[in-house]
Amino acid sequence: MTNPRKFLFLQGPASPFLRVLAEALEQRHASVMKVNICLGDVIFWRRQPSVFFSGRESEWPAFLEKLLKKENITDILMLGDGRAKHASAIAVARRLGLHVHIFEHGYLRPDWLTLEPFGMSSQSCFPADPQAIRTLARQCPETVQAAPRYSNNFLRYALYDLAFHIPNVLLGWLAHPYYRAHGPVHPAVEYAGWIGKALTRSARQAKASQLQSLYLGQGAPFFFFPLQLPGDYQIRHHAPTGNLMTIMEAVVASFARHAPAQARLLFKAHPIDNGLNRWPARIAAMAARHGLSDRVDFIDGGNLDILIAASRGVVTVNSTVGLTALQAQVPVIALAPAIYDVPGLTHQASLASFWNAPEPPDPLLLNDLIRAMTGTIQLRGGFLDPQSVADGAQAMAGMLLAPSPLPSEPAAERGKYRYDSEIRAAFA
């Protein structure tokens, strides 16, 4: 028995996940092929059928369209919607009337993956209207809260990353002369940053523990801003100004003008920040410019859940940490479109008002949001732990072949850059 669906895979994570997913789809009688864009892609694919694209960026749309038609492709699958080739592939697929599937780490953490049609964040087709979310939730089974089941091994992550990048660095000039890595810095520079962080690990942990104790014991209210990676496409393509530094500066300026005099603001490094952003110096300089040197701090470590629970509110651009905070019943303001940025869940008024009257989330609506998400765009699995890869591949294969209850266009109610004017006004 054959399945008429034929999938074309573009780039995926630096792990065996796409290969295992292809096997899961073939078990369900669908067909799969892949475009390898660099040697790192080949390392983790190691199967047929596949083709190699080694041309210029400008040649990609025509190459892709010809391949889609020749192979009678029905579906395209890719990791994230921000990479240049992925973004143009979505445009080509829409024009040809094909299905597009975007997958990523889960909005829910840990042990979840995301699978959405056509786009994420500002381009998500998931509803942003509270009533639509409630209606969708009624069509989905109750979410089962399970204890974490997979290990997140940093050594495995590092080895997979090296396996992807080393062939590109050593032989890329020969195999794919026009390929450019999607990251903001060269892999060698990033690894140098990680080595530097490893050498200072003990000192950083001690400082983080001391600062966390200070914040938890001082009794003064504080607001919490967990940072994302500046090079993340969630920032570059789905956030106002596309620049994390600009957004951070605007938040500090707003805090200086509008927050209660006794309140403090705590920034936290992303768990896989490579240390190249010089956050301590940059944040200290921001605070000094706005007369807040004694009220703004930066922590590289600490316990995320404890800091969220102790804070008066969480400021985020569009991080999944916002959803974690809502689940802890802590007020959240999302400065860019996020799957959870919905009236009744996040603060909907100005950033200026958030410092004095943050809006708490509606627990019933939050339950409906999570139920609707787990029934449509979230699935159990991961990219690293072997069992998480196997479980995620099986679950994703089933979801890919099932009819999607979501529309194929972004939710009209999701304001693209609701806080853009307020952020830009900080520099007027």
C-alpha cells in the first residue's frame, strides 16, 4: 500500500533526527527525499534519495521549484522558518500549493517539539483569539502532565555540533563554495567562546548563587528578563527592530521612567549563551546611562523556575520562558508575537504600565491554550537523547500525515509588532 504523500526535507538539527523521521514516514508508506545544502547535512543523513545544492543563493528558488515539480513533492519540512533558503522555500511552496511544515524545539518545556504549518511566531497559524483557543481546546484531549523523561546531555549536543560544522569548515570551500552558515558568527569563534565559559564556570556559578540569594532574600520587588540569543531568528525575524540590544535598552529606559523606585530588574543569560556578547559590561553600561546602576543586575546561572516564581513579572521578547512563567501564574509581557501572547494571558497594555500593574494570567484560558497546543502543534520528543529522537520521530510522522485542524494563513489577531512604537520611542 502506497501513500501519495512525498516529503522533501530541507535542513534539520545537528542530530540524526531527520534520518529517523524519514524511516518513520516510510513505515507509514510515504516517500521522503532530502536536499543537502552543506556537508554537515550529509553527515546526519547518510541515506538516499537525496540531492546536493551547491549553487548561489540567487539560484536556490529556481533549483527548488524545478526539483519540486520533477519529483512530484507534496510536502516540504524544515527546521525553523528563518534561514534564507527556508524562507524562500516557503514562498515557492505557497505559490505551488504545497504543504509546508516547520518544526522546532517545543514551546512547552522540556521534552516537547513543535510542528506548525507554514510559519512560527508572527507567522503562526495557531489562533490568537481567546474564544478560538477555547473552541479548539474542546476538540483536543486533555493534556497529560508527565515528569521529564529524556536527558539533555550537553556533551552529546557539543559532539553533534562539531560533527556538523567540522566538515563544512575543512572542506566546505570545495563542496559548497557559496554556502554560509546560518549562525551570526563563525563556528570557530563560537567554540572559543564556549572554551572561555568553561574556564570560568566555577566563578560564574558562585557569583550566580550569591546574586540569586540576594534577590530572593532582599524583599524588594523585582522584574525578570530571561535573555534569548541575539542571533536567534525569533529575534532577527520576529521581533521589533530585529535587534535584542535595542530592545533591552528600551526596556531599561522604560524601567527607569516608570517602575516603582524600590523595584529592581534582573537579566538572565540564555542557557547556551556562548559568552561572546559581554552581557555584564553591556547591561552595566545600559543601567548607568539611565541612572539604574544600583537597581539592574545580570545573572549567568541560577535557578530559572525559582527566579520566575519570586519575580513580580517576566519580560520577554518571544521566548518560551514566557509560557513557563504563565504556568507558574506569574504576569508576563511579550514584546513580540508569541504563541501565548493572548488577551487574558499576557499583559496587553503598555510596557510602561507593566511595571506598576502587571496583568495576571487566567488559569482556565491557560489550560485551554496548553490543551489546544498539545492537540495540534506540540508532540513529545527531542533532538538529542536517542529515545527522544525515536519518540519524536514517530509522533511527528503521525502528525505530518494527519489532517491539520489549523488554517494555512497566520492568525489575523496576532499583532505583529505591538510594542514597536514604544520600543522605538525610547530612542527618540
